[in-house]
Amino acid sequence: MNTPAKLGTYVAGLAVVFGAALGVGSAVGEVGAPPKATARSEGTGQSPDGAGHGESTGHGDQSGATTQPAQAAAQDTPGGLQVSQNGYTLTPLATTIEPGQPTDFAFTVTGPDGEPVTDYQVQHDKKVHFIVVSRDLNTFQHLHPEEGANGVWTVKLTLPEAGVYRAYADIFPTGASALTLGTDLFAAGDYAPKALPQVSRTAEVDGYTVTLDGDLTPGRSSKLTLKVSKDGKPVTDLQPYLGAYGHLVALRAGDLAYLHVHPDGTPGDGRTKAGPEITFYAEVPSTGDYRLFLDFQHAGTVRTADFTARAGQAAATPATSPTATPSGSPSAAPDSDHDSTPHGH
């Protein structure tokens, strides 16, 4: 079978799996989540830069009963699974990219009026956060496009090898609510998907070791603490990056539902230390495997540590006594309730 045929067959398979995932999500909602929860860990409080958080529920007529099913479906659909939501649509100028070649990738976001959106709220120092991952969740990029004329955004993008990739635009259009739109990108060539990396609480990147403590509990705010060390010594001078000491993105294996969370506290608030620990509060919509990608900055360089975590495993094992194995022990699942609003994009 020639290369285009191989890739075409692979993409067709993805379409079947992806469509089935969306169908189940629309029919039954999120497993284990509250009625209005989404895959984005959203709250009603203010972000460090003053931008409010909250998932949009749509801008159409809310007086008639005929609009309720569409609104409910929008609330129940995790972020990043749709190219269009609440009247906003992510439109790439091209979706096929030569693997291994730096490309000026361009896109627009059109609004309910059909025109490119040009007015955005700043979230964590940027108007648009652009995330690109391979469909097998082995590669990750967190990019920040440059704004051009007429609502066109451009970013230098390299897809490292042949395959299918998922791109997310994390945005907050002025006058609307924050949302995440997603689309697939394609790099032609022979492609063999890699297996999902094994569940682990330790990641190594450029001589740094990052350890993960905490468990993901479906439908509840979960406390995750990541500790950064180098050469066996705790790193206590992490540098602010985009207004925080760390950024965490979680993606659900299977359909790549998107969750973007930020740490508890901000640099300069008088209580948040510059390491070695960065604490996050995240809520995942269902049991299963998730990929976690932590961006942190030290010595002037941003690095990414990645983990595979499993949600719901700890809850599946009943405690035998009040002194059962605590969360974060070696026997617990790879990934606690938060007393305040989760911090999310």
C-alpha cells in the first residue's frame, strides 16, 4: 500500500473512533462529572492577569425550550473536541504540513458574525495559547502565535514526523467566555503510532527530575504537586513564565479532550515559593489515562516534563481502614479536594 493510502486509511480509522467518542459523550455526558462540569478546569474567579474564567454556555436565545438540548450538549462536551463552539470557529489556512520542516502556520478564528475575531482578552500574558500534540500523545508543543492583520495569526510550527496531530487554540474572545477549539493537522509519510508512555510519577528532562504527587479523581478537583530538582538538589529559583511558575496541560487518551490548569498562587503574591514544588488543582471528566505536560522555566530556558497518569484507579480500591495507603504513595495511582475555585484557562 502506498504512503497516501496508508495515511488515508489511518485518518479514516481516527474519524470512526473520534466520531464514536463524541457520540457517546453527547448521549451520556461526562462520566462521573457534575452536570455542568467540562474537561476544562474552569472557575468563576479571576486569573492572575485579571481575566475571568468560565466555560461559555452560548449566546443564542435562551427563552425557548428548543435551545436547551444544544446548550446542554455544549456544556457536556469537553474542551478541544470541536472545531466550532458557541459561534466561534477555528479555521487553519492549511492543514497539511511537510514533516520536519519549519512552517509558517496561519489560522483565523471567526465569530458568530462570520468575521475574523480581532479582540481578545489576555490570559497569562498572551491572547492566544496554541497547543499541538501528536495523536498518539508522544509529542507536545506549547506555542504563542503572532497577531497579524485582519485577524490572522501566524506561528512557526514544525511537525517532527509523519502522522496526524491535534492543534488547540485556547482563547478568550472579548464579550464571550474562554474556550478551546481544536482541529487536526496532517504530516504526510509513513507513520507508525507509538504506544502511550507507561504510567509514571517521575519525568526526566535536560538533567532535571520532576516528580508527581497526587491522584486524579474523576468529577472532583484534584490536587497535583510537581517537584523540580536538578542533580539531586531541589530547584528553589524557578522563574516566572507567562505569569506563573508552571503551566500544566492534561489530555485524555482516546479522544484528546483538553484540560488546561494553572498553579495555586502566583509569583510575587507573598506566599508562593519559586519551587521546588508547584501545586495545581485540576478536574478530569472521566476515568482512564491522561497525558500531563508541565512547562517550567529555569536558568532562562523553558522545559517540558511529561507524565502518563491514570484517573480513578485509587478510587477503585476500597480502603480497609482509616489508615489506608495515602494519596501519593508508591502504591497509589499515578496521579484531593480544593477549597477554592480551580485555576484554569
